[in-house]
Amino acid sequence: MTDAVGDGSLIPDRGSFRDRNNRVYDDGKQIIRGVSAEALANWRALASESFFQELLDEGKVVATEQLERPIAPTDEWAGYLSHERIPFVTYPYEWSFGMLRDAALLQLELVERAFHAGWSMKDATAYNIQWIGSRPVFIDIPSFTPYRAGEPWVGYRQFCMQFLYPLMLQAYKGVDFQPFLRADLEGVDPLLASRLLSGSTRLRKGVLTHVYLHAKMQARYAGSELDEAKSLTENSGKQVSKSRKMHHSEAMVLGTIQGLKRLVNRLQPAQVRTTWGSYDTDHSYGDASFETKKSFVERAVSSARRHLVWDLGCNTGTFSEICARHSDYVLSVDGDAKAIERLYQAQKTKVGTNICPAIMNLANISPGQGWNGEERKAFDRRSRPNLVLCLALIHHIVISANIPLGAFLSWLRKLDSEVVLELVTLDDDMSKMLLRNRENQYGELTEAGFEAAISKMFRIVSSEPLKGGHRKLYHLVPV
Amino acid sequence: MNVQKIGLIIVFLVSATSNAYAYIDPGTGSVVTTAIIGFFAAAAYTCRKYFYKAVDLFKPRAKGDKSN
């Protein structure tokens, strides 16, 4: 146990309210979880279990301690836990296939190990898993509950909707799962999954049972519930039927979990060639220009140690690696799922990596959504970066996405961070390629136009021309 | 006999007591699905368990190991 160090002003996390047994708060220093009497009793029992201590030691569950004293003025809870802070929260619709698969395997490993020790888990939402660098970590401690003989694993449906079906869509149909998870925070419904994984895909491993059968059963019982609802008229004298009783033996639960583990382990993403999937070898720079660019970035990022760096348009992470050497944490963002998957696969084998990959179209960043538009925070409303890298990104924003240069720079300025930016002018071959089939309405994408646009927002600390003057690197600080 | 009928028979066979209460609704259809999948998975799990036990019986023991 430790003493609370917060100043008492607990700010409730807007995404933590579904389970009334606990709620997460942030006091600016610590992540604190208020727990009910029942959840506190569970925590005390759980903390004494060797399987749970092993999970903590292995870093598979977020470091957690019980706080000794209640935190005034919020004393509505029976007890308080403090958690290690996740450096930057990401959501499943921002993860690559490998990330979602590793998160799924962690969820299954936890529930299996818990089950062997006489515990269960009361949900299986992908939002309970976060990343410290490229390592998945389970964050929702009150999910662990004592196992009651005969109970099924109640998280099965949620696991299918938020892990299994999205992975199957990518593996069996080559369909990106991220738009589905972003569109519906509950995940992919069994009926939708059954329609999408139809035809010969039904014969692929796990589809007939976990998808087709699941959808059929859901439709069947939804139909009987509808019939019951229709029969419950005011004068019918009928009562709502009781919950269906169904005994699940331990072997049934364990067998299902282990079967899911084998299934998820076998899923592989369909191979698709993308523009930047092999950026580290396919980029357009000569060796000297590439070295110049790397040296400029290294000088800028090593000028001070920064807590959080965003590498926007990171491709396969060449420059994220440079940032990682001089910063506490690097969030590497790119719209190309294959590039992010490559970065993740390279990073996950490195012990203690501080690079967290994320997939996002920067012209359409993750919005605030869920209840009241706040349950899942917008990308730029989570944690403020200290430095933002925008290398060879601006021509994609301005030309490909038709975002005005001034609008993009204003967004960058609102982040209130230092910026390292590579300007790609209209004279650059990559800009010419993007302009090949469209009208040139991007006159501001010149050195003079860019410097005029930033003059009221940023001060230029240093700059260096690149690729014969067709590109230019800038280190900027907000004014 | 279609898949649903087979499923319902299995559900009938394994149904007894115990409710599942959680803050999320596991969904009746999903619980029935886990019962059907679990029925077969349990059979496979039990077979695997006894298979590995049987394999262990025939494994040569290290010298000095007098345990049964």
C-alpha cells in the first residue's frame, strides 16, 4: 500500500462508467480507481493469488497498488487503487492486425490462467487492453471475479465481437477491421459477421461455430424475446420469463478458451502490397539526402529530453527510432496499416521499447465518440505531445486530402508543441506524382508560401534544404 | 437433423443450474452457443488431458527417480 499523492481533485475518466463497481479518476499525478465494497473484497483476494502476482511481475497486468487512505473529498468508494499511467491511450480501431491479435491472445491467456486459479473475468472488451510501448497490458483489474461453478465465460460474446470477428475479417476476407471497430464501439455483431463471412468462408476454421452458429442462435433467441415482448400486454397477466439457466462445466469453459487460443494463433493477415509498407528500403531519397534528414532530426530531438513525441506519418518508423533514443515515449502514427504492422512486429521483440504504433488517417483523426461524444477521446484530446514530427507528410495533407495548408498548420499550432516538419514543395517528384491527375490549386506549397503561413504561429529554430532544394526541413517552436 | 436441432439437444443435455450475472448481458444466444461449442471443446479437452497422462506413463523416467 502507498499513500495517496494527489491533491484531492479527482477528474473522472469519461470512458469509465459502465461497470458501477468501480470508476477511474486522474488527479494529474496518478491514475486512481475507486472501488465498491464488493470490488475491494475481490481485489484483496486477488492480490493474494500467486497467478495474479505472476501476471503483475510479467507486466501483463498494469502495475496496481491499494491506496492506504481515502482521497478527500471523493469518499464515495469503499477503497482506492492506484495504477501505473499508460503513456498514451490508443483504441482498437487504431491497432494493426498483429496488435489486435496479441491483445486477443493476452485476454485469452489471462482468463485461462485466472480460471485455473478459481477466478473468472466478467468481460472481454478490447478497450481493457492498452499498450506500454509495443507491449500489451491489461488495465481493468475489477474484471477479475471469483469463478462460480457452473457459470459460462460471460465475456465470450464481447470477445467474438471485439477481437475474433475483426481478426477473421482481415485474415479470411482481406477486409480492414479498423473502420468496423471505429463505427461501432461494441464491435462486429454476430449477425453482421455471419453476413460478411459468408459463402466458402464459412468453411474456414472457426467460422461455422463461432460465427454462423452464434448468429443463428442470436437470431433465434432474439425472435423468441420479440414474441415474449408482444405477449406482455397490460391485460395479459403474463410475467417476464426468468433468465435461462444453463450449466457450463469447467472443461467446457476451459476447452472453449483453449480452442479460441488455437484459432486466434493461426489467424494471419491477408497479404496486400501498400505504398509505404517497405518505406525503409523504397523511399525516394538518395543516400546523402537521407543521412542529412536523419542528422537534422537527431539534432532537433536530442536538444532536450521530451516526455512524449508524436511521429505523424511515421511509415515503418525509421525516425521514430531516432526519437525513441532521446525521448521517454514515442507515438508513431501512419494511415498505412501494413507499415504500422511492420513497425509493430519489429518493435514487439525489443525489450522495453518506448515506441507505440497506431493506425490513423491524419486527414480524419479518431473523433471523440461513444456516450456524450466523450467515452473514447479524440486523438488530439488525449495527451499533449512535447514534440511533433511531420516528415514528408504535408504534401499528402495538402494535395491528396485537399486540406488547406493554413488549416493544417493551425491544427499543429493548437497542439502547442515543438514541430519538426519536412516541407515537400510542388517541385518535388512526389508532389508532381500527386498532381498528375488533378488541377494544381496548391500554390502555397512553396518555401516562401510556407514560411509566410507559419510566421504568426511558429518561430524557426533551424532549417536545412533537402533534395536539391525541392524539400526543406524545419525545427519550429510555437510563438 | 439441422445444426439448430443438434444444438438444442446438446443444450438440453448440459442445462442444469447456475445463472450468469454480469454488468454486460452475455446474450442468451451467445450462452447457448458457448454451451454447444463448450460441449465439444470439453470432450476434446478431456481427451487431450488423458492422452498426455497416458503419454507420461510411457515416458522413460530419469535415473534415480523412484516416484510413481
